[in-house]
Amino acid sequence: MALEDLKSALPGYAKDLKLNLGSVIGNSQLPAQRLWGTVLACAIASRSGSVLRALEPEAREYLSPEAYEAAKSAAAVMAMNNVFYRTRHLLSDPEYGNLRAGLRMNIIGNPGVEKADFELWSLAVSALNGCGQCLDSHEQVLRKAGVDRETVQEAFKIAAVVQAVGTTLDAEAQLQNEHV
């Protein structure tokens, strides 16, 4: 299922999502690698099989093998980090912040693609997963690397729309299964 098929699969009440999906992906000003790495990482993080199946082939088409693997790696490592750092931040005992994490995250230091691209993908996944500490950390690295706020916002707009599309399509599939 390509982008157009994904848009067509959305129900009438989700017309805004259909339009937004077309604009954040179809009309994005991001370079192809940044765009499709963000899309792929968010599709994985959305946990929606229908969204991932629809967007992965096009992402694979636009990404080098290294960028494809790095985008998947960003989704994987942030699935762990977002839970860990969000939990540590939410606990009222600040001493947890002084403890060594003890979790391997080597991919962040050597992602196989331009560091700013990987950071953007990590930020988008962190937005989807709701980890404020990770969002702040990745946004600061991006800004220090010269990435403008518009690009950062573009990434979390993609995250928001991909998540909403996945939620809507998965809910519709569940409703259809209940009526059968």
C-alpha cells in the first residue's frame, strides 16, 4: 500500500489526517533521506502494522541501505530510551538521575548516517513516545548542529500525523472485526 493507498484507506471523518498526511510527506521540504528516515522510524514507533506496511516500501525506495538500517535503529533504541528516561524523569526521587543507566546505546554514537539525520529521527520517535527529556536532548544536539526550528518541527509534525493515521486505521480495523 503506497502513500495514496494509505490516504484512501482513511475514513471520511479523518479527512484532516488525509490532508495532513499528504502535506507532511507529499509536500515536505525535507531532503529525501531526512524525510523518509523520519517516516520509517515513526511508522515503526507507531506500532501500526497497516501504516508500516504502507510506508516501508516507499521509505526503502528513497533510503540508502545504511539510512534504512539507521532509521530502524533509531526507532529501536528510542523505544528503550524513551521508556527509561521518561520513567527516570517522572519518578519523584531525583537520585535516579545520578545512577548509571547501564544500557547499551552504541548506535547513537555511530549510526552509519549523518549524525543530524539520526538525531532528527530520534527526536521524532521521542515525540511519538512522549519523552520530554529525550526531546530536549535531541533538539539541543540538532540546534547545535545548525538544524533550524522549522526542520525540527517538521519531524514532530510527521510523528503526530503518522501516529494519528495508525491509531485511526487500527481502530477502524477493530471496529470492522467486531461487526463481522
